[in-house]
Amino acid sequence: MSDFLVRRMTAADLPGVLRIQAQCYRSDLMEGSEAFASRLALSPATCWVATSGDGRAPLAAYLFTHSWPQSSLPPLDGVLMPSTHDDTDATTSLTWFVHDMAVAPAGRGGGLAQRLYEAAMYAALEAGLRHSRLIAVQSAADWWRRLGYAPIAAHAAAVHAAKLAGYGHGALIMERTLTA
């Protein structure tokens, strides 16, 4: 939709992100500004927002993504440090982790989620990431399937059961291969 501007997120956007989160998520899935700020600091090139009009209006949508070791899951509402995965050895694969996307009611129906996702995906591809993983919550798995994500194997998901439980009932780990 042309009346929305999609751009990289800045720290000044975090209050708007928190407002959208409150409109879109159950209370047990809410994350604090420190958790969001750490994700933005970890990967500013892959965190995006959408605003209406000339970009000075309130946010309409946001997306947080970052690289993460494929063998683990980041914690919900956890503060991530750049060193969190810097100490991984050369055999550890990094994945593009799609952490959180939400579209405010005022922004729905305009294709914003798709636009945010594509912008961040191109940045992830430019960074050399070729695999993506996410945790689908609140019945979003069907939307992610349309983008090529599929649930990981049950035995692989079992390894992450404790952390996955923190994302609420029905949370599902999904993944896909990225292509340009």
C-alpha cells in the first residue's frame, strides 16, 4: 500500500513498538523495551517499521529479526547481547531469527507484514544468512506457511521444549531456507 512508508527501525521508534505490541499480543507474550532495544542493537539492518504518510505519523507495524545460533532459541523478553553468540565456534550455523512482527489495527489489510518481512529478508540475505527460523504464536502459523515456513521435526522441537513453553500454548518452531 503506497500510503505507508517502510523503513529501518531506530531507537526512537521503541515507544511506538510497545504501543502496537499492547494492541496485538496477549499479556503473557509482552516484552519490555530493554528486550526490544537489545534486538535492535544486535541487528539494526534487519529490524523494520512502517509508518503512515510521511513517516512522522504513529507506527503502523514493526518487525524484529536478528541472527542467532541455529541450535538454540532466544528467550522471550530476554536481553540479548552482541556477545551472546559471538563465542560460537566455526561449526555453529547462524540462522535469521524472525523474532516478532505486529501490525496495528489501523495498518491491517495493506500488506505491511509482507513488506516488512521482505525488507528484512533482503538485509539478512545481504548479511549471508541462508536459513530462517521463528516461533509462531497466537495462531500465526498459517500466515508463516504462506511464506514457505514449515514446522521443524518433532524430535528437534523437543530439544527446545523448555524455552518454547515460555512462548505460550500452541507456540510452534518453524523454519525455511532463504533464497533471493
